[in-house]
Amino acid sequence: MIRRYVMYLFLLCGASITTFPFAWMIGTAFKTYKEAATPSLQLFPSEWQWHNLVETFQAAPFGTYFKNSFFVAFVVTTSVVLTSMMAGYAFARLDFPGRKQAFAVVLATVMVPFEVTLIPNFLIVNRLGWYDTYAALIVPWCTNAFYIFLVRQAFMGLPSDYFDAAKIDGCGHLRFLVWIAGPLVKPILVTVGLFAFLGSYNSLVWPLVVTGTDRMRVVQVGLTVFSGAEGVQFNLLMCASAIVIAPTVVLYFVAQKYFSEGLVGTGLKG
Amino acid sequence: MPNLMESRALGWINRIPAVVDTVLAVCDDLLERMGGNRLRDLPTAVLLLLPSLGLLGVFGLLPLLLAVYLSLFTGKGVNMQFAGLANYTRALSSEEFWSSLLNTFYYALGTIVGAFLISFVIASVLFRLARGRGFFRTVYFLPYITSVVAAATIWRVLLHPYAGPVNVLLTYVGVSPENLPRWLLEPKGVLHLLTNGAFPENWGPSLALCCVILFDIWHSSGFMIVILLAGLTAIPRELEEAAVIDGAGWYARNRYVIVPLISPTIFFLLIMSVIKAFQAFNSFYALTGDGRGPYDSTQNMTVYIFTNLYVYQRLGYGAAVAVLLAVAIVILTLVQWRYVGRKVHYE
């Protein structure tokens, strides 16, 4: 009995350390400038300054940033789920010459640091005439080797009897993938989708490099520019951070149910 | 949604897979007559793999080759000249290169060991809970889903030397103002600071680098907890109960029953975290403003590459260092695969 209380106490301590920065962010976001800049341990403002939200949106074009981020993240997520489902299925279920070699090449690209390909990628995108366009922000990210690997693992875990049965009934690979295998690995597809969205929405360096105008900026770049600006007020900075974080938290709560299932079924056991 | 898909207007979409399958079946048939069994799936495979392999080729492999090519040149812009391996020898004999590599090692060691120990303890406690597991898992996962930029912005305020709550707290417990740590602005080594100067100032990781490490432990532990928990849940309960009946204590149960059983999960996490630690950039950049930190004391390999490319515009040199880093990552991964992978226990 006591042991259980100790366990909960321990977990609560951990949880408060984990969430303290968020609490501080929200508290500071709605303080007055003077209160936010005064050294104190006061977590919450003496009076909540809700108008800070409005001021933040006026201080920088966060509306445009959000529109860009959401559009880019939405297209990237959809494409990543589709491409990793297709490629994952091909690597797991189809037999063709060069399958092993192709898969090894795909896996090898996971190990290449992003910084290595940053400049050449920038040159390629520039050559294509994509500088400062949505295409530059979206196209290079429409597939991901690691997610192909995850989805492949999930497809490998399906009994091959399913496919044999479907084949006898006259079902080809594509129909099997869309109507049977795809829905069976839905949790992992949702997980991949969630990670793809987070990866796109939270990315910083690439958008920083390939966009140059406010019109094309995404939220992370916007926040970096905002926080690097001279004399930015603490409270508005925290308010901007809260605004940037909010959508991902909402999305996470929506996708949660599938997400934990997805990780159990990823075949991470080997 | 289903109703819409079954309506007359959009119903044809449902038939696409079947139609394509029919076309593919004809191709299959032809290929089978020409070349036998292994070619049968080829048309389907080409169709399914083309988008991914095309994109990975253009934005993954081509840039890699270009990086290797660029690394053989020196100079800027149109004045680039072929220089052979000069960039590589320059990198390997540069002090900054090795100190960046050392910082990368400190960071990898600190984040992987730290995050793993914390996550393992929390996951094994969570695993034994009857109630509240979902709640805690959600809470612990929160930092992982927040953007590094936003989270780093918060931490910069928390660790602010004057107005940050951490130092305010330290003042309350009696630390005098001149002894307050400067956290992210402190280039001196932690060992030097902790031992009151028994170690030289430039020995070991700087306090600023340790702050980046702590930040990343905070930011990434949630992911490890969730994965470890998934691995633990897959262990049959009877095995641990049997160990308890045999009189195994806490350590023995973990060492001889639990760890071997979840070793595939641990191995996966290890491989992924090493790759991630060697590629870390965002947290350095967002926490210190330029990634380099005070007196370059947080500069790791990726920051060094970034600085060379963007601040000094040394494309060739930056590319050479990047290629060296990629080689280091590949070697490390292969070594782990060979020597650690062998100890992994598969059922």
C-alpha cells in the first residue's frame, strides 16, 4: 500500500518537473511586461492580461505564419502516409529483383545527417526555381525512409494467409493494400501521420534556408525571428511560444488513442 | 465519409485499385511468360516504389553525392577550385574540428545515458501501475511534441541569469548573487565549477553544454518512456512473477528478466538515439542563439558545419566536415549493430 503511494508520489514529482516549463510559459504569457521582467517565483500573474494574445498577433504576422505552417504540414503528412504505405507494402510483401538492395539504400539515407544534404538540397531546389515557394517547403519532405521502415515492419507482422485468401477471391495487391492491409495497420499509419505532422510543423532549419520573405515564413522561423529581435518582451515571447505549441498539443490529444497502439505494433521487437 | 465514398459522384474512386490491379495483372502475365516468377511482382513494385525512391533519390542520394563532390573544392562561389582532399586534411588537423567532435561525444553520452536511465525507471514504475498509466504517459510525452524552438525559448527564460526563476530560487535558498550560475552563458567546465577549481576551466563539458544536454533529456525522455513502456507491456507477466517466487530482488529481476526481454527495444532506442545525438542541431541553435554558445563551448559537429557553410561561406570545407560526420555515424551504427546487436535477445 505504502509502496504504491511512494510510486505515485515519485511519478507526480517527475510530472511536475516535466510540466513546470509549460506552466511558467502560460503564467508569464499573461503577465504585464513589468511583472514578467521582475525576478520572482510567482508562477501566475496577479492579473491575467488576456489582451497579450492580441498584442502578440499584432507584433508579428503570426496569422500568415500559421496559414503557411498548416498548409505545408497538411500536404506533407498526407504524402508521407501515402508514400510510406506504398513503399512499406512493396518492401514487405512483394518479391522483385533488387528488393534487398533498394531497401538497404532506403535505410542508409536515415543515417545521413540533415546538414550534409542541406547545401546541395538548397542548390537543387534553387535550380528548380523553387526558392521561396511552397514547393521548396513541401516536395523534399514528401517521403521519409524511417517511416517506410516502420510501416514495412507493420506489414511484415500481418499473417500472409490474409493475402492468400484475398488472392484466391481474385483480389490484386493494390486492392488488398487499400481495403485490407491498410486498415489493419491503421494505428501505425496514424502514428506515422502524427510524427510527420510534428516533424513538418516543428522544422526550423530547412524553412529558414529556403524562404526569404514574410509571406512564405512558417511559425518556427517566425518565432525564431521574433525571439531574436532586439528588445522583445518576455511576456509576448512566452505568449508566442504558447500559440506555437497549442496546435500540436491539440493534435496529440486527438491522435493519442491510435498513437500508443501504433507503437506497440511497430514490430520494435526486432 | 463512407456514404460520400459510396455515392454515385465519387464511387468511381473506389474502383481505381481494382482497375489498376487489372492492368497490373496483364503486365504480370506478360512478364511471367518472359522471365519467370521473380519478375511477376515487378510492375506493382515499380508503381508503389516510384514516388518514394524518386524523392529519396533526388533529395537524399543526389545531394549526398553533390556534398562529396563539393568537399573536393575550396574557395567561394564562382571562384571554387579543385583541391583534392585538402579540405579533409585541413579538417582533421584543425583544433576546432576535434573540440566540436568532443562536444558531440559529451552531448551524445549525456543525453543517451541520462534520458535512458530516467526513462527506464519511469517506464518500469508506470508499467506496474494499475491506474493512471495513460495520464502519466501523456504528461511525460508533452515535451516531445512541442517544437524545440518554442521549448528552448521557455528554457532561455527559465535559465535567465537575472530574471529566471531558477536563479531566483537559488537566491532564496541562500546562494549569494556573485555565485549564481550563468547557465547557458557559462563557458567554464562543470567539473571546474563543481570542484571549486580543482579541474582546469576548459576541462570536460561546459556548463552551457550541460544545460543543452539537460534540455534534451527533458525534451526526448517522453519518447523513450513510451517506447520502453510498449516493450514492457509485451512481456508476459508470468515471467516476472516466476522470478519473484524464485526470490529474485529488484536488481536481479531487472538485470536477468526484464532487460533481456526488452533488449530488442533497448537496442532500437540505442541505435536511434546515437544517430539523433550526432545529428542534433535545433536545440543548440535555439538555446544559444547561434549554436556555438559562449566561447564556442557548445559548438558540436553539426553547428560547426552550419557555421562554416553560413557564416564563413566555406562550402567545400563545410561539406568535407559533413561527409566526415556522416562516415562517423555510419561506422558507429555498424559497430553497434555488430557488437551490441549480438547481445540482443530475440525470442
